[in-house]
Amino acid sequence: MSETLINIRGVTKKYASSDVAPVAALNGVDLEIYRGEFVVITGASGSGKSTLLNLLGLLDDPTSGEIQFNGQNIHTLNEMEKNRFRLETISFVFQFFNLIDNYTAAENISFQLELQGMDHQEARKKAIETLRYLQLEGKADLYPQNLSGGEQQRVAIGRALAKDSLVIIADEPTAHLDSRNAQIVMDILRHINTTFKRTIILVTHEPNQAEQADRQIIIHDGRVSAIKVPDTKESQTIQISLK
Ligand SMILES: Nc1ncnc2c1ncn2[C@@H]1O[C@H](COP(=O)(O)OP(=O)(O)OP(=O)(O)O)[C@@H](O)[C@H]1O
Ligand SMILES: [Mg+2]
């Protein structure tokens, strides 16, 4: 029996706008993410995937509904507590890598460990170990501009990995990579998932990536429209009726 890590119930998100009616990006999402799974979220552009990731990553608050994360009811936390919870529990990997330009590959990993209180030398050691795991040890002292896109994304994954978070949230991490580098990123994330037991939540537009996940959650017009278990046949797809 899988253990629930994140439980979201009746979550809506409306974006206020000054000139038009509020945009309802999420229209009542019920979803469980299980501890240790590798889940992929797919859906058309504008269906609400990034909005959902932002809520799962505690980067934004729902308009209504509840989010329980690792047993913690998120709406009971004040901003400071929520920031601390996020820092300790969640790592992010972004589409545009989001590395700091004037930090080397190693520094891009070590700075956040130092932010979390690790001393400088220990943080450097852990950054180098992480880069070694990613087969980037030789690039430790290079700046992002001297790394390929694939290498930059591996450093960004290193930053997510080095932090002892429960969950890695990745919003289209391969969107700007060629298919070979995209597969390398997928393989690394899968390896991190199985070896380090990190829960991975990844948004993608690539059908072949969805097939590599434990579960595929399909979002349609701000709702979960289907959940697929890729190893099984279409008939086992759980269709969720749209109200
Ligand atoms: N900050 C915002 N303010 C207003 N509307 C927003 C905001 N962010 C997203 N939206 C709207 O909410 C809806 C869902 O957007 P979201 O970014 O979650 O889609 P997505 O599924 O991630 O799309 P894509 O595949 O293109 O990244 C869209 O209609 C979008 O225009
Ligand atoms: Mg998006």
C-alpha cells in the first residue's frame, strides 16, 4: 500500500486580473502523490500544470481547498514557517535551468547548502561529490556560460539533489534540450528516484517521458481528467469524469 506524501483536496486557483474576470487556472483538483513515486503531469498548454506545480511546491497559495504535505496542513503555516518547510522539503528544477551566472557549477550547488547552515568546506565537498555523481566533476569550476544546456540542467539537478529534500519538482526540465540530453535528464531523475528515494513530480509535453513514469496525471481545463499507469494497458486507465 503506497503512503500518501501530498494530498490535495478541492483545490482551486483563480488569478485576479484588473481588466478581465479572474482566470480560473485550477477548478477543483483532488490528487494524491505517493511517497517515493515518479509522477509525470501532462496536459495541453494552459491547462494548469505549472499552476498545480506552484501549489505543490508551496510557491503559491490556492484560492480554496486544502493541501496536506508530509502530514502538515499547509494552510496552518505562516509565511515564515512555509518558507522553512519549502526550503527543507522541496527542490525545484526549471525549464531555463535558473543557475546563477556568476557562480561556478560547484558554487551553484554549494551556496544553497551554506544557506541551510552547512559550513563552506563541507558544502564544497558535497557539491563536488554531487557533480561526480552527475559525471560533471571536471566542470566544477566552470561558469554556466561555459557549460552546454544539458550540462547546465545536470548542475541544476545537482542543486536539487544535494539538498536533502523529499521531493523534486521539475517543470518541463527538458523543454530546451535535444532528445539525447532530454533522455539523460530523465535517466538521472529516475536514478535519483530509485537510489535516493526522492519523490519526483515532473511536467512534460513529451509522451515518451510520460511512459517512463510510475503514473501519468493528465490535466484538462484545470482538473485531473485521467490518471494512467503507463505499464498497464489503456483499459486500466482510470478515467475521471469531468463535472
Ligand atoms: N500569474 C498569472 N496571472 C494570470 N493568469 C495566469 C497566471 N499564471 C497562469 N495563468 C493562466 O492560468 C492558466 C493555466 O496556466 P499554467 O501556466 O498553469 O498552464 P500550463 O498547463 O503550465 O501551460 P504550458 O504547458 O503552456 O506551460 C492559463 O490560462 C494562464 O493564462
Ligand atoms: Mg507550464
